[in-house]
Amino acid sequence: MAPKNRSLGYEFVKGLFKENPVLVQLLGLCSVLAVSNTVINSISMGLSVLFVLFFSSFVVGLIKDFVPNEVRIPVFIIVIATFVTITDLFLKAKFPDISKALGPYIPLIVVNCIIMGRQEAFTRKNKLIASLMDALGMSFGYIIAIVAMGAVRELLGFGSIFGIKVFGAWYKPILVMILPPGAFLTLAVLIGFMNFVTKKE
């Protein structure tokens, strides 16, 4: 449970850097590594996580005091799965190309350890407003990490950002950056940079 003297601003900001779910806590790496080959895929995945985490935190925050402890986890999963289904169907209906690019990783948000972890470790133990600020902070921290990965990988792997060519014809794309090894390499560099910054502070 968060200390009572923590401000709502702190609950938001902590997820951006100090407790960044990807670069510090190393959570939700499956989707981050899999879909971060372009910026648009990264933003789409990040916004999906934001929608699911925020609204599941809202519902869990409302019902937590009425849910028996014995069925707490299954109830939380059902709540999360509901918003994941909404997200999945929305993308398939409105953005079929993005839905196809993200593949199974939207449905897998149900078991994303960031989502379930925040409900279990924070939302059920804290007040609703604090839980929503925590959800926003963790979501934006996830978005920062995955979009940074997407930008680096797309720039080096395709020579473009948002599909717009950045380098001239002279640039030879580094194809490994859009493959799994490039994802691990980029993540390692970003984690190292985050460790350097946080330790310096």
C-alpha cells in the first residue's frame, strides 16, 4: 500500500521513470519486444494498454470492497478481459491493418503482468483516485518505453519514422533492428540508459 503522505502527482510521475514498468520493473516485455518494430505499432499497443489499465483500475477500484478474497483474482481477470475484448474488437473494426500487425498481443493484454500486477499490488489496497493516477502513470511509462523502442528500431531498420523516410538513398537499413535480436538490443540500451539516469539522480 502506498504511504499516506504520497501525493497524487507522485503516484502518476513514479510510473514514468522511477518505477517505469518496462525499463525499471521489466514487466510486459513480451508485447514490447514483439510489436515495437515501428512507431505506429508501438503507439497502438501503448494506447491499448492505457485503455485497459485505466478502465480496469476504475472498475476494480469500485468493486474491490465487495469481492470476496477467495475469488478476487478471477474477478479481476474477468474485468480486465472485458476491456481487452472491447479494445480488440474496436481495432479489428476501425483499424484492421493495425489489428493484424499487433496480432495476438492485444488479447494477451489479459495476462500482461503490468495490468494484473497493478490491480493486485496497488488498486485493491488504495483509494480510487490514487489508483487511477497510478494507472495513468504506469500506462504512460509503458508508452514512453515502447514508443522509444519503436522509434529507434524503425529509424535504424527502415530509415523512416511513421513510414516517412528520414535518411536519403545513401542509407542502408540495418535489417537486424526490425528482427527479434534488434528488439533485445534496443531494450538493453534503453535499460542501461535508464539505470544510468536513475543512479545519477
